Amino acid sequence: MNSSSNSNMITRRGMIRRAMWVGGGLVMADHWLQAAPATPATAVPAKAPAGKAKSVIQIWLWGGACHIDTFDPKPAAGRDYCGPFDKPLATNVDGIRINELMPSLAKQADKYSLIRSMTHGNNGHETAAYIVQTGHQPDRLVYPSMGAIVSLFKGVDHGYSGMIPPYIVLTSLQGRFSEAGFLGLRYKPFATGGDPGQKRFAVEGIVAEGISDERQVSRRDLLHGIDSLGRSMPGDPRFQQSDTCEKKAYEMILGDAAKLYDLATEKQEVRDRYGMNTFGQSCLMARRLVEKGVPYVTINYNGWDTHKQHFEAMRRKLPDLDAGLGSLLEDLAQQGLLDSTIVWCCGEFGRTPKVQWESPWNGGRGHYGNVFSALVAGGGFKGGQVLGSSDATGSEVAERPVHPAELLGTMCSLLGIDPDQPMPNPGGLEVTVMPPVENGAGRLKELI
């Protein structure tokens, strides 16, 4: 057999294997298990000192949730500001009140703290999302998100092991910016796809819609049956690498990873408590992931960009947020995981305090980066606290402005990541994990 013929046969074999992998849901394994090692330009930093927090669950209110209608109610401002939400709930912490549609969270205010003075002043989705999730203002570099930073310092190069990638997104990427930034593909999140609220959570690369485990086994056997070239060249390193990847991939599809994503193993009463919807089941899935030691999980909860008929949307979304987030905090606390798991919940900005009643908005709210709120819990954050405040109408910061870099820098510290250390980058530039302190990257000492 000449080299040209051999090369063609290998190519055909690769094509067959690729087709089988796509059909059998093995794309994730091909992407993650063969991730290229870090290059000298992005060499992994030395091991960071241990922090109290081991994992992070980020609940991203994609589109920008209104601070006044969630964690910073303003009933005294009148209908043009608070709309119909004029009866905020007292919580189990004296002096803290939240929206009337969140009774579960009202019973657990001792577990979390509220930051009511988040600010960056930007009203554009893409730029605001970038600032809140990276801590950096836009410049010549695209900085990594908090998830990618945790993946860099707490991922496979620092002792994390297992078949589940260290940075998971439930269920779809935002598309607002590259979450990995200049760190590159190695630190991109794995987006599960699918819908955990469905009967079977069809996770990309692990669970294929409509394909049973028995059929996956049959596909594997068929693959091996037609692999005559591989059997004739058992020592070829290219085939050995491919076979190793295939073995690990099937371990994910038929082994512990598939069981981890199978929410049917949870009691139905537990699933009902979280809410049998995409967000509620994503919160349950996030709990299962951190139980297995996954360092960073993002839940992209969309639908908060409420320019029109805002209050109708809030009556649908706030109960779901309350059930999912409330159950997550409750379960993490009961299982002893809240002490080591940071939970943070916010969007890229708030919404305009004054309601746009006129047509075509019909009670809508626009983008608003001057002031918004965030909820933080666990991993070393105190509970039962309120940091900062907005003015009487929720229009401006009244006390203790908090910039995103301060929040993210504090999270880094709790994770044992020095926010002031140099960040590896392809250009070899002198950049740090978070901006220098003089640029607003202080630490939220009041909450830790």
C-alpha cells in the first residue's frame, strides 16, 4: 500500500469516525478531551493559595433585570416608578425588603446579601455585559470572563479532574462577547444546549435526542466492526489517540456524566420545588454540578430585556426566579455546600426607574447602567447585609457605589485567586486579573 493510498484511507476513516461522533453526540469529547495545551504566551500561572470558595454559580439575568422590581423596591416613589409593585415583602432580616413575588427568597435573606449600588453607566447590552462579567472597560484586549478566569486558576492545570469541563453554561452562550477572551479556546465554556425542563435533558455531546443507550452501544459496535484499518495498525499513534478519545467519550455518554445530567434521578417533589421550567431545572442542575466539584457554572436566564409590557413579564418571571434561586440556596445550605459555593445573581444593568406607560411601550422600562442591584451568597460572603443604596426613585447611587471590578475582585479573593496578579496573554502585555485598585477594583470588605 503506498503512502498516498494509506493517507486517503486514513482520511476516509476519519470521516467515518467524525460522522459517527456527530450522530452519537460525541462532539463535546472531541472538543474538550483534545484541548490543546497552553502555549508559552498563555502559560498557566502558579498555583494560587487556597480560598474558602471552591465553586461559583452565576445566575445571569440576561437582558438586564429591573432593580426596583427585584431587590431594591421603591413603593414610596409612586406608580410612575414602582408600577403595581407597591407592597414589598419583609424578609427574615429586619429592614430588608424585596419584591412581593419572591416569598421564598424573603424567607432566606440571612443567607445572602444585596448590593444596591452597582454602577458602570453603560446602557449597551454588549459593552455592559462585558464590563460586568470581566471587570474591565473595553480596550485593545478582550479580557476573559469570570468563568474563564476560574477555569484558568482552578481548572485542569490546578488539580481539577473528571469528565465534566470546569466551566459550564446552562444552556446557551450569550453571544455578547467571547467568554474566554484572550485566554483562547482552551478556556471557553461548554454550553450544554438542550432544556433541563424537558423529559430528557439532551446535553450536547452526551445525550442525543431520540437515541437510547442501547442504540449508542450498537453504533459503537458498528464503528468497531468497520474499522479494519485500525485493527491492522494497532500501534499507529494517530489511531491510539483517536481510540483514547472515543473511549473517554463513550464513558461520558454511557457512564457517570450521563447519570449526572439525568434529572429524572431526583425526586419529583424536589424538581417541583425548583420549578418544572428551564430556569428552575437549570438551578437544580447547577447544584448537581457543584456537588461534583465543577468550579464554575453559569445559568443564562434570558427574557429580562423588557422594553414593552414589563410588568406582565415580571409576573411570569419573578415567581420562577424565586422558586429556582430560593431552592438552590436552601439546598446548598442544607448540604453544607453554601460555605464553599459563591452564588451571584445580576444582569448587565438595571432598567429605567421611570415607567414608560405610553404606546408602544405600554408599561416598559429601558436600559439603565447608572444603578442596579446584585445578590451574592456563600463562599465567604456574609448573609443578611445590604451594601450601598440608590436614591428615592432608584435613579442614582446614593451611597457606596460598587463597580463590577470590585465585586469580581472580591470573588477572586474568596476563591484564592489574587486579583492583582499578572494575567497571561498572547501579547505578553502587563495586565492583571482585575484592573488596578486605583481604577475602582477595591474589595467589598463590608461583605466578607
